[in-house]
Amino acid sequence: MRRTVHHPLIRPAALALAAALTLSGASLSAALSPAAVAATTSAGAVTAFRADGAGYAISAGTARARVSFTTDQVFRIELAPNGSFTDPTGSDIVLPQGAPPATSWRDAGDRYEISTSRLTLRVYKAALRFALYRADGSLVWSESKPLSWDGKATTQTLARGATEQFFGAGEQNGSFSYRGRTVQVGQDTNWNEGGHPNSVPFYLSSAGYGVFRNTYAPGTYAFTDPVSTTEQELRFDAYYFAGPSTKDVIGQYTSLTGKPFLPPIYGLEMGDSDCYLHNANRGERHTLDALKVADGYVQNDMPNGWMLVNDGYGCGYENLAQTAQGLQQRKMQLGLWTENGLSQLADQVRAGQRIAKLDVAWVGSGYKFALDGCKAAYQGIEANSDARGFTWAPESWSGAQRCGVQWSGDQSGSWDYIRWQIPTYAGATMSGMAYNSGDVDGIFGGSAKTYTRDLEWKSFLPAIMSMDGWAPSDKQPYRYGEPYTAINRKYLKLKESLLPYMYSYAAEATRTGVGAVRPLALEYPDDPVTATDAVKYEFLSGEDFLVAPVYADTSVRDGIYLPKGTWVDYWTGRTYQGPTTVNGYQAPLDTLPLFVKAGATVPMWPGVSSYLDRTASSPLTWDVYPQGRSSFSLYEDDGVTRQHRTGKYATQTATVDAPATGAGQVRIDVSASTGDFTGKQTARPYRFDVHSTTAPTQVALGGRALPRLATKAAFDAATEGWWYDPADRTGVVHVKTAALSTATAFQLVLDGASAVGGGSTPTDPGGPRVDSWASDLTWVGSTNGWGPAERDRSNGEQGAADGHPITLDGTVHPKGIGAHAASDIEFLTGGHCSSFTASVGIDDEISGYGDVTFSVQADGATLWTSPTLTSQSAPLAVDVPLGAAQRVHLVVSSVGTATGDHGDWGSARFHCS
């Protein structure tokens, strides 16, 4: 809900509601005080043990415990200190489960052992204490002391492994990994760094287990040594999950509490929110004025999927059906904030509402608020339309992942806001929350720059929206003018084109519980770096995109960690071999540091501004980064209705077989599309963008050679064929087909194409075959300390070709490269260039300052480095043998501060045969 301290127009009823949201009998801070959680009593010796139907009953003095298995890897432990079991959550959170698995037990002397085919739970007798082992005898977890309680709280204490890491607990603002830290779980309406909106009483361990405390009570989880987890209630109720991987544990937890819902596809498009009736911040307006804002998106060619039209206290609405119809005509859907509860929801949905943002509509008490509201709004949309339920809510709880997007509340746009949100949303995925988001640039504060930077990275979250009407000026992505509008359009268009990729991950989340936005630790659990602060400000979007947002007012991003594998810069095609840390990444305002994993095969919709732009004859593009064998399974359905729940969907898989390194044959097998749904394409043309540093000798479709086209214009005009563009991100083979039946598999073969990042083979190495000026060659990659590196000019300002003639000690060099440290320019030489020559120094336009070194590097080795050169140094002649180098880097480094370090490569030339 909205924090009442932020807005001058808060009604007394809202203040009363905020007061009602505190814990009954005590504030959250008081409930979590050290005195409240100090243990006074522990479970004593086991006095009775017996099988009790599908479970096991245990007595320890006056305390009673029971154990029940849900699956062969999931079980529940309950303890009642006073001997009387209670279950405040009832059927709210845990879904009905199947028949329990077969179990057995034995008396092992000092303990009882309860076993399934996969696990053994030890129940120690001397003092009731639990420990979990796998069937192979390996330890999963063990209590270091018995369960304990006082009059207000119960605590479990577990031994901590030497390298054990901990994740989960829902949204923990500013964090994703908790070893050595203490986190709070419960509603606090603190939506800034350190707060915990949308927290969840579930955590998981790198040791291969997870724990869900089945409760509405707030908790404190200390991942210290030992681990101590406390809930503010006089009962203990926890489910335990064990699996071979973190993904398995998340899947088991969401099988218990609900898999994430599958949003309508417009829910993965940009959303917009404001009050259009009686808005004191903007003057008197009417609900239909929302259509003028919708027109602004259309006129500015800005994708937008939906609009909330009453987001503000006391706002209300009018002409609802007419507004919904107008938005639909503009390819958008209508959403409403639940300011006045849910009593009118049925009529609103029948009038066209398709999105519900929750606030004061919550019903119930304590932490049931968000969960009850989420379920009621979700079900209300589905009960009164053929649409899918789609809600947004703050302060939710376990189970809310099955009905809505978790929204992190009212925040103010700033660089710091960007910074701490990055780990927040990635970390929440570890709690089975597939859709986490915050308003683009917050609802207060912000600026043109912070809006643009925030939108860049949030375009790689599944669900995003912009909030207007609370800041001094509106925050639609076109409000700030150029260059911001163009940059925002670029990323919204990219988000739109990636809808088939993101929608496929959304469908995966409904099966596995694992959302698309992931901390690196989820995909690379064996890399110890991925659970540390070294990767705190980056994340994976799906398995294929690594996003490293810029979260400061700078054009350089340092500390980008790339895990094992080959990673391709999305914008330049430059490759990196992980594990490695990239510093000095050049990221001017229009550039989000974005990397694609080699082997990626990414489905895309080219050129759309709305999913409704798709027609029966629209093409599907596969963006292919070949390396070894890889595949991607595309998921499709009608995108809007609930027919997919009855099997109305289709899948199609693209499998790529390519060389591990170098050039060879790249084969792309596209399967038939299996399944059916309303509106499915029976035939469609395909596009392939295959990244390769070498031009193929032939491209064949189903054994038939496709024509090679000489120019982009010829390619664009053709129905089918291929064109190789060596200047496109170090080389891309563009292929198009005529319409092909989706019921039939086909194969595309590229002979002589190359793997990304693997260098080139001696038979077809690429690179120049004659002596060539460095400024005339394609640059595989280019980073520069100020603006772009310049061809045949000195380093200029932020634009291209805005430098001056390269001049060293009075000599003008018509050819060469003007750089500014730190600079790194990469060339593909392919083993054909015997040497590199140049005259280097600091340009004459810099007088009296600047200190740099120049170096020539090849295939990971430094071949030559200059002494430190200043603006007073004479130019230095360079003549470096290259041997059989495949790739060469020309590097200029600062000595001391990077001021005036204009390093010129005058007359830079590769000598090749």
C-alpha cells in the first residue's frame, strides 16, 4: 500500500487503515525485540514415539511434535509446546497435496529414523532434536540444539556449513544472499533499502534444502553460526524440501504453495499508472483524459500494454466502459487501483478492467491481507471475463506468487534507488516469486537520466510500469525529450521484440516455479563468486542474458563479473571468456551493459510495438550465438485467455549444432510446432541472425541452397536468401525464408560459419588479407575513456567524428586512431598479419598534461608496451611482430589520473598477406 507520509492528500480513512495494518497487540519492532525472542525452554527427552497413520507422533514431556511426509523429499515438522496443535494459516497457503509417500521407521538406539526412498529424518531421543540425511548417508542439515520457545516465539537452531550460503525470504531490499546476515520477514511498509516488502517465510540453502515456516507470524532469520530462525508465535510449523539443486527446491516449495501464475502477454508489456479524476497535482481532469496519454505513447511509437487510470487517493473513475474501449482501440488494456475495495470488481471487469492493483482492498487480519486480496481480485477478473487474472500488490506473503506481481512500493527515483533494486528482484526469484518490480524511476523524485537508466535494465524484468501524478512532472517515457525519448523507445522496442523469449520463461515458471530474473548463484552454484557482493549489482534474464545496470551518473561500468563460458557483448559482438571481471566497460547513456551467453538461441518478434501487431503472416526470428550444441523451446498460446490451462498451447524447439571453436558447419534444426491454440500460425516465414566472424560458403534450407544476396537492400527486398554483414557486431549472417508450415520440421545449414568467441580456423580465419590501415578495418570491440575512439581523427567529445586531425609533434597523420585512456580496440587478424606499425603519443592539442602507456596485445598475451609518454614526449615508433595472432588489441592506459590522456595511434597499420 502507499506510505501515508508521502502525500498531502491522504484521507483520514487511509491513516486509520495504516494503523490497522500493525501487528495486533504490539508493533512489529516491539515484536521482534531481543527480549521477545530470547529462548527460555527447549524440547526435552523423547518420552513417546509412534506411527500415526501417514505421519509420526512424538512426545517430549508436555510438548508434542508430529512429522508427516508430503513427497519423498518434502516433509513437515510441527511442535506444540503446550501439547495442543494449531494451524492459523489453514488452507490459505498450502495447497492440497497428493497421497503421501511410503515411509518406514526404525529404532536406531540413540534415535529414531524415519525414511523415504530419498531421505532419512533422524529424531534424537536424549533431547528431541532433528537431523536430515540423504539416502546415500550424506548430511543435509542438523539442529545444533533442540527447538526452543518462550511465551511469544519459537526458534530453530541449525548448524551452518563451512561454505553454506542462504537465499530467499522474499523481497529483501538491497540484498540477495544472506550468509552472516540477519533478515526480517513480515510486513513493515519500509520500501527503501533495508526494508522487506513482499517478504516470504521461506529460505533455501546452497546445501540443497529449503525451509518454509507455515505461518502468518513475523520472523527473524539469522544466518549466522549457528543459523537461528524465529517466528513470533508459540508454535512451530515448518516444511522442509531437499533436492539435487536450488531449482529443484524452489520447484518443491512452489508445488506446495502454488506455482507462479502465467500473466496475459500484455502484462509483460510496459504499463502506465496515474489518477485522471480529481487529481490535485495535475488540475481537474477526467478519466477519458487517459486516452490522450495513450495517444502520446502511440504518437511517440512507444510500446505500452496497459494503463491504471485511478491510481491516487480519492481519485475514483467515470466513463469506465468508454475508457476501456478507447484503450483497446490503442492496443492497451484497462487497469484499476482497488482504492474502494473489491465490491465493484465484477461490474468493473465487465466494463473492461483487466488489471487490479491492490491496496486498501485487502480483507482479513494480520498477514492474510495481501494474500486474500490477491486471490479475490485474481478470481474476480476470471469470474467475469475470459481473461487471466492479473494483479499487482505490495506487502504480500507466501502463496501470492500464484496470483500476482509483487510490487515493492512507493519509492523515489535516484541513482541509489536503481542500485539497491537490482539484487532485490533477482533475489526474490529464490523464493518462487517470478514477477517482482518497482515503478520506473519511482513515483517521487527522479530525473531524465535516472529514468532512462532505470528503464534500460527494467526492460529485462518481465513486468514493469511507470507511475505518474505523484512527482512534480509526469513520467511517461516520452516526457523528457531527446535524447531520452529515443533511448527509452530503443529499450521498450527491445523488450517488445523479446516477448517470445520472456513469455517462454513465464510459461516455464508455471511448471518449475523458477522465474526469469535470476541471481548468478542460481545458474552457477559451483562458482563461489556468485553468492558474494561481487555480483550484487547484476543478474540474469533467463539463462541467456546477463544484465549489469549502470547505477551511478557515469558512462563507465566497472566490476562486471562474467561466469564460466563465452559471453558476447550484445551491442558490439565482442567476446569475453569467463570467469572474468570486466572493468572500464564503456556505457554512455544509451548503452546498457548487456551480454549474451554463447550457445544462446533467442526467439524474437521483429519490429513490433504491441503483441497485437502480430498477424497470421508475421515472421519469427531466431537470434543465434552458435557454440557447441544448444537449444531453446518456444512456448506459444493465445496470450490472453485461460485456454492454455486445458492444453491449448504449442511448443517449438530450435536446436543448434556448431563448432566449439573456429569455423565449420552450423546446423539449426527447427522442430514442428507441437500443439494447437486459437490463432496459431499454420505457416510463417522465419528469420535467422547467426553471429559468425566468417562468411559461410553456402546456406541451405532443407538441402536446397539459398541465394546469397549482395546488399542489405537486396536482402530486404527478397522473399528468401541470405546476406553476410561483417560490420554488424563482428559479423552476422542474416537469413530469411518464405513462409513454412509450422506443422513440419526443417533444417538450416551454414557451411563455413564460425562459433562465437572461438577464434578462427586456419582454413577460413577471416581478418585482412592485405596491408590495411587500422582505421579502415572492422573493430571487433571498442572501449574508450571519453566518447568513442575516432577513426582518422583525434579523440573528440561524446559524438562520432568530432575530433581534429591527428597531430603528433607537429606531424599530421591522415590515417590513425584517436583514443582516450582507458581505451581498448580489438581487431580480428586471423593469423594473416605479420606485424603492426604506428607512431604513438599524446596529441598536440593536449598541452602540458596527460600520462599514458600504449600496448599491443594478442590472443591474451602482451607483445609490446611503451614507457610512460607525456604531452612533452617525442612520438614513439612502433613495429611489433604479430606472429600468427588471431585477435589483436590496441590498448591505451592512464598513468595516474585520466586527464588529458589523448593517446593517438598515428598511421596505425597492419601488415598482412
